[in-house]
Amino acid sequence: MKEIQSTKNTVIKETKKLQQKKYRQQTQTYLLEGFHLIQEAKAANVLLKEVFINQRGLNEWTEWIEENLEEYYLVSDEVLKTLASQPTPQGIIAVAEMPKEDTADFTGAWLLLDNVQDPGNVGTMIRTADAAGFSGVILGQGSADLYNPKTLRSTQGSLYHLSVNAGDLAEIIPQFQQTDSPVLGTALDKTAKDYLSVEKMSDFALVMGNEGQGISPELLAMTDQNLYIPIKGQAESLNVAIAAGVLMFHLLK
Amino acid sequence: MKEIQSTKNTVIKETKKLQQKKYRQQTQTYLLEGFHLIQEAKAANVLLKEVFINQRGLNEWTEWIEENLEEYYLVSDEVLKTLASQPTPQGIIAVAEMPKEDTADFTGAWLLLDNVQDPGNVGTMIRTADAAGFSGVILGQGSADLYNPKTLRSTQGSLYHLSVNAGDLAEIIPQFQQTDSPVLGTALDKTAKDYLSVEKMSDFALVMGNEGQGISPELLAMTDQNLYIPIKGQAESLNVAIAAGVLMFHLLK
């Protein structure tokens, strides 16, 4: 155990750079905040390259720390705050290693996100996909970064329970179709089919689109079937994560 | 049209107080930000007591403003910013009047929120209840304030489409039961019933609980039936707004 009191320490200055996506990509590492996410990461054998804990965190989680961490930094509250994305951080922040590219086979149910921009929505959809029994999530172009602190927080650790990859959906959709997994889009127009009239399935891909614009016309034209959720009240639309939740729980056998 | 350039102007200083719940309750008014919400309020005949617009907003929405507003303040960007909850506000903010207490009859489907604390969750659930065809939402004790800017934003205007009231759920649940509307709780324990085994209904109340603790034991004991959503993956739970969405769309006939 080493101690760091100053936010000007080189290790802290370097670590703080991971708040930017550019540095996360360069180093293939990211910041993980709070005990719950760090426990989940550890349980999934994610490599934690550095761990920063303040005195309060150390007192509260002594046992877990002793059993799970070989090395860590004891840092001042100020140091922890400078690394954290939230004004009142929990007592622990780690630098975690991104997984190697996953060579997933596309069996089971998959959620494909086209340009879903809000990190909270993306994280919540990963959490919901996990709970619904999906095999994986693919973050298409324009979607929020998985390693954004708000995305990570919203997943509640589900990113460690199923396959989550970034990819170009225009290339990935045909791969599903080659394996006879239907690709279902979501649309608000009249050519789409009421989701309730679709039978439950085991192997398929569900595409959800941008919060304002929905799925891009180009991808919408590639799907096998487009679905809609009938809206009964006066709401113009559903939040994309809610729509995804309703569809995922309805569709998966 | 009057102009206000300074954030020290008395009208602005008074209006800014509405960022606090205490002043909203005293005056029975609240701040409404952005064109979409203000249009929805106007369409629902909500009284807008004051409207503040900057030059950009005025240029962009000239026609709507001329047709809908008798009076408004043209304000500097700085003034608009001091009233807004977001760092880059849209060009318009209004002071709106709260509705009188609603003497709702409890027919149809109702969503009851017990201590749901996140404003985004509460707002999203109101929006989803609207889309699912629910008659109203009751915000029980401890739930986020409807007039918190984040709640309002997340409703996307749905608060003007159905009945939304605050109330004591321990008093309200028996009122539903007196009219033969079953009250359905949500629980994670084994005594609860799989939601898929429940028939669709027209008149009922669905209670959703706190993000961490769920429904309070006291209310859980008052319900007619408690439901759960089977979780297939490794997620510990669903986000409360997602769970509410899945249940509302499944249950309402």
C-alpha cells in the first residue's frame, strides 16, 4: 500500500486523463467508480491495474480489500474527487483493462444500438438485456461510449455478464441474416408490425435507434421486419430504453 | 413585450426562487423550460404567468409566440441562464401555474409510486403511463417532485395528458380496493406471482417502489397481489422505470 495525498502526483495526473475517451482508447483502460462495479469487475476476472481508496473506503471494506487486492493506493479525499465523475464519490476508484475484441458467435438474442446517444439509456439497456436473458449488445456508430462513467453506472455491472461490443451495424446485420437469425427493427410508421403479433423467438437481433430520429433509414431498410409498440395515450413516443425493455421481455422465448 | 438585461432585476430574482421546492409550493407555480414543454402546457390550457425569451428563441419561434403569448419578457442570454437548470438552456422559460387538486375517480389503470426518488425515473414513468393508456399516476411519499426540472423534462409533456397527483398511498390503496380495482404490488420474493401468469385488466392500480428498497413492507402488505418479473441473466434487478414499462404494457387490456 502506497499513499498519495496530492492531486499533482504524476500517477494521479496520468490516471485523470482516462476521463477522456481518447486516452481510454489509447491505453485500453478505463476508470471504474464505486464498490459495486469494482466487485462485479473482479468477479468477472477483469484486470484492475490500479486501485485508489480513501480512508473511509478502507474502513468500510477492509475485508474485501484484503482478500481481493494485492496492491492499492491510499489516497486523500481530494485525490479521489479529482478522479471521480461525481461530486461525492464512493471511497474507491480503479483503473480497469478493457477486454480483447470478442469473437462472438451470434446465437441467442442480441440488442443492436444505432446511434443511441444518452449514456444512461445505453447503460440501462445493457442492464435490461442482461435481465431479459440476451446474449449480447452491440453498440453501433454514434452510440454512447461503454466506458463513459454514466454508462458504466447505469449498467449496474451487467457489462460483465454478457457480451458487449462496438461495431458497424451495416456490416453486422448481414452476419445475423446469414445465420438465419431474423433482424427486427423498430419504427413508428404504418408499415411496421404490432410487436404483440410477433411470436416469441430464441435467436434474433433487435435494433433500437436514436432518441430523436430512431433507426437510420439505411439500417431500417436492411432489417427483416420492423416492429412498433402501439401508443394508447397522447404521448408522442416512448423513451428508447423503455421501448427496448418492453420489446426484449416480450420477444425472447 | 418588456426587456430585462440584468440578473439582478427583481422579477428575475423572485422567479429564480422557484428553483426551490419550498417556493414552488408557496406560490403554487413552477418553472417550465424549453419550447416543447411550454407548447404542451399551453395546449393543455395551463396558465403561464410569465414567459422569458431570449433573442434566439424569439427569432426561432416568432409565429408561435405571436399566436400564443399576450405578454412576455425579452431577456439576455445571461438572464435565461440564471433561471435555467441546464447549462445551455433553450431560448424560453415560463412560470406555470400548478393545477388545483384533482378529485379523480379511480377508474382505469393507475400507477402508484412509493418513494421513487430519481426525478428521471419518475418523469419517464409518467411518460410511459401516458403511452400505455393509464388514467393517472400518484406520487406517494418520498417520490421525486413532479415540478423538479428533471422530472418535468423526462415526462416529455405527458404530465398534461393524464392525471398526476401527490398523495399518501396508505390512504389511497384502500380507495382502489373499495371500488373493486385490484392493487398490484411488485416484489422480488418468492411469494410474488410471475407477471406473465396474470390476465390483462382494465381497472387496477400498479404500485412501484424505491430504486434500492422496493415497496415499503407496510404498503406491500396492503396490496391484493404482488408480482415479479423473472430475471433470466445475472442482473440483480431491473431499473424501476423499465420494470414499470414492462408491467404496464403487459397488464393493461
